[in-house]
Amino acid sequence: MMRNLVPVLTVIAAIFAIWYIACVPMNVREVLTQVEREGAVIVPPQAAERRDAGTWGLVFNNISHLGPSWSMERAKLPSPHQVATEIWDSTVTEEIYGRRGIMRSGTLSNRSLVYHGSVTLNATLLGFIIGTGAGILLAIGIVHSRTMDMSVMPWAIVSQTIPIIALAPMIIVVLYSIGLDRFLPEGLAGMIPKAVISAYLSFFPVLVGMVKGLRSPDAMQMDQMRTYNASKGAVLTKLRLPASVPYLFASLKVGIAASLVGAIVGELPVQRGGLGARMLAGTYYGQTAQIWAALIVAAALAAVLVFLVGRIERRTLRVMGVQT
Amino acid sequence: MTLVFTALVIWALGWAFNARLANGPHADTRAVRLAVPVIFGLTILVMWELIVRGMEVPGVILPPPSAIGATFMGNLPILWGDFTQTILKGGLSGFAIGACAAMLVAILVDKVAFLKRGLLPVGNFMAALPVVGIAPIFVMWFGFGWHSKAAVVVAMVFFPLLVNIVAGLQDTSAMQRDLMRTYGAGYWHTLFKLRLPSALPFIFNGLKIAITLSLVGAIVAEFFGSPTQGLGFRISASVGQLALDMVWSAILVAALAGSVLYGVLVIVEKGLTFWHPSQRQQ
């Protein structure tokens, strides 16, 4: 762990360095337009000439005017510290000092990433639980019924090769047009269409992993259960399920990441909050810092979720006495 | 109501027939292994058709398969245009660029120990992130055309491929490498004759993950902006018009493309890694 620290930090530092340097050529045109308005003399003086000029030529000819590259509003590529400021402003500042923040109004502000992140997180977790539960149940069915195995399993495998996410906009619109909010509380009604997509995406990895896991006990172990005269239920709870736990966790890690992607994509068609909605709003209004902030919060959310699953995995396996 | 009842009867019949086949004496033959899932799929389709017609489900909620099939056949030129725009231009070019880039970086990472220790944990971390979120940014940078979709696909497939290829390049034993040394083989010889071939199962594993991701990336990126062509555009535009039969047709195209591309990869893998234990006939 410590041995890797220096190389990892070097790579991360390199990424930030590239990011800062890339801000110059990416933003050069907007920067030059802005400093020209403030009275500076730019090397190809006409805007029309600049349009045809190469990016790097513009950079080297006007190197003394590139100061604002890292502080442009609506930059093509906002610099890391601008994104960090945006994240800070739209979480801590908004909630503590904002008029609609939790300190003033008692509820999370609908302009803060805490609110949007929690909307996405709720849908992700609900979908993940549904998808995982359904996957485990169907896997148990498949292991016990040969008919089910032969009919369903090939389709489950094929469905992993198709971009299921293409269904997302349709599922959202159809579930809204059915009108869930007539018989469900409003928060839940908005969450269910996204959760369905999340569930769908986490369902197949869990199903395939669990079938493999439930089949992992070898013939000798199965024979031993038979010598104990164990019923099918006992074989399931005492041998198959414990043996499947390592496989289950491996697919849970894939599943939780897929769930989050599902929830984010599910937020695109209906603008009712969430990180995906925030990203799309950012594209509509050219608020690039807002897109980057939502993206980084989504990445952090994914990292935390995968980390938590990994943590629970280590704990569980240690308690069960599995060698890791 | 009779239609719904018929659907249930057909379901029961199909299931009973499958149960007989699956538990019968010929269950392990190739024909039965193929027939059972096909019968299952057909029963589902027939049930879908009959229940949608019997319950008179409106077409804006769930169109029957026959309507989807008719729309699909009637709009082949449009769907072919969408297919070339999204799959061939956006998805596959991004997939090719990403795969080549990952290959080169993986060889570099494998050679330089410092990079391996630094880049690999970062790559593992990145492989788990929702990279597809980069789509709105790339659409802004590279425009609405297929270039932005290819860029999203490159970003999505790069890290999973990198991690897999690096793992594959380490999959030779000390004995095998020593043998190469006794032959007087240098680094490049060992790389091309021993280490890349033995990395192939890992590489194909990565490619199989990446091909699905590349379709996902190309389609989702179109939700953020696209020309008036492409599967993602067709899906979001037709959802807006409540033309669900068209949406299902576009999904059908995506599903077919996904399975065919995956199938091609499996065939190529069988040809190239015939020596690997996982490919041997039982």
C-alpha cells in the first residue's frame, strides 16, 4: 500500500498538470475575445482571422494575454480549482448560507449537489436492492429447476451483450404516463421509474454471478450433504448459499456501479432533480463548471459505494472464515 | 378475455413441453439446448401479443410485437441510417481507437514498474466510475456529430481494457520466460511470441466488456445532443412523439447489433485461443 503511494500520487499530480495545461488551448479563443474587449492587442487582430487560425498558433502569439485561461466563466474546460469552488459553493455554501439551504429553511436546497446527489443515491439504492433481490431469487430457481435453467439462462447471458440502457427513456415515460403518483407518495413515485432502470442493470450481473456461486460446491461436498440425508432446503441454506457469498460480492460491486449509471441516465428524460438532471441542465445553459461538479460528485458517489461493498465483503468473508 | 386465457394456456403448454425436453433423455444434445430457449422466447412473444391485444393495452404504453415487427420492416432504411451513425461511426471507431490506445499504454505500463504501480490503481478506480457522465462535456467539445460519441466510447472502454491487458501480460510463469531466455529471445521477441499470445484470453475478456460499453456510450451520448440520426436520437425523439413501436424497433436494432458484435468476438476468440483450457471441448 505505502509502496504504491508515491507512484499513485505522481500519476494523480500528472493528471492535474495535464488538466491545467489543457485549459490554455481549450479556452484560448474565448480568452482572447475577452481580453480584446478589455483593450488588449491580439496578434491576428480580426476575429475572422482568429477563427481560421490554429489553436497553438494563437497560444504562442498571445502568450502574455492568457492569464484568464483558468478563471473564465463558462470556460470550455474549467480548471480544477474552478470545479472545486463550484462543488464547495453548491454544497457547503448553498446549504449553510443560501436562502433555501438547510440552515435557513430546514430542507435541502434544490440548487445544491447534496440534494441532487441524495435524489440519485436513493434511486440507486432502491433499484440495487430490488435488482439484487430479484437476481438472487431467480438464481435459486435456476439452480433447482433444470427447465428454468435451460430456458432462462441463455437469454440472461445474451441480454448482457445488449445495451439495456437504451430502454431507459421509454421506461421512464411509460411509467410516468401510467401515473404512479396517483396511488403513491410523491417522492416514491418520482423514484420508482429510475429505480426500475437501476434494478434492471444490476439484476443480470447478480443473476449470472449467483448461478455460478450456487453451483460452486463440488461433487464431494454435495455427496456429503446427501450422506447427511439433507433436504433441498438444507443444502441451499447450509451449503449453496454460504459457498456463493464470494461470487455474490464480486457481482454486487459490478451491480452497484451499474445501478448508479442507470439512475443517472434515468434522470435525463425527466428533469426532476438528480445528478443526471443537473448535468443536462448544465449542457443546456453552458454551465460547464456545473457539469464537471455533478460528474465529480457522481464519481465520488460511485467510489464510496464500491468501497462500502468491498468493506462489507471483507468483513463478511472474515467472519465466515473464507481465506482471502 | 379469451385472448388472455389463450395466452396462459400457451404459456403452460410451452413450459410443459420445455420441462419434458429439459428433463428428457436427450437434454444434453445440441438441438435441445438450442430449442429450449427458443421455445421459451417464442412463448413470451406470443403471450405478449395476446395479452396486449386481450387487455387492450394502449400502444403508447406497450405495443404488441407484431406492430413492432411491422414498424421495423417498414422503416428499414431509417434504421439502417441510425445503425451506421451510432454503431459503425460512433461505437466501433471509438472501440477501435480505445482498444489500440489501451494496448499501447498497457505495454508501456507493463515495461515501466513505476507506471504499473501508479497507473494501475488509478485505472482500477476509473474502471468502476460512471464514465458515461463525461458525455455532455464531450458533446460540447466535439460537436453533435459522431466524433463526440467516439470520444465518449474511447473514454469508457480505455480503463477496463487497460486493466485486463496489463493483467494478461503478467500471466506467464517464470519457467516460460526462462525458456524464452534460453532461446536467446530479447524483450520484443518474448513479448510477441510468448506474452501477448498468453495474454489473449484476458484481452478478449476486456474486449467483450468493452464492446457492450461502447454501444452504451454511443447511445447515451446521443441523449445529450446528436444530428437527426442515430439510435439514441431515434429513441429519445420517438419517446417524445409516443411512437413506442419505433422506440422498440430502435432497441431491437441495438440488441441485434450488440449480440452480433459479441458473437463475432467470441468466434475470433475461439480461433485465436484454441489452445486455452477454457476453449477445450468437454
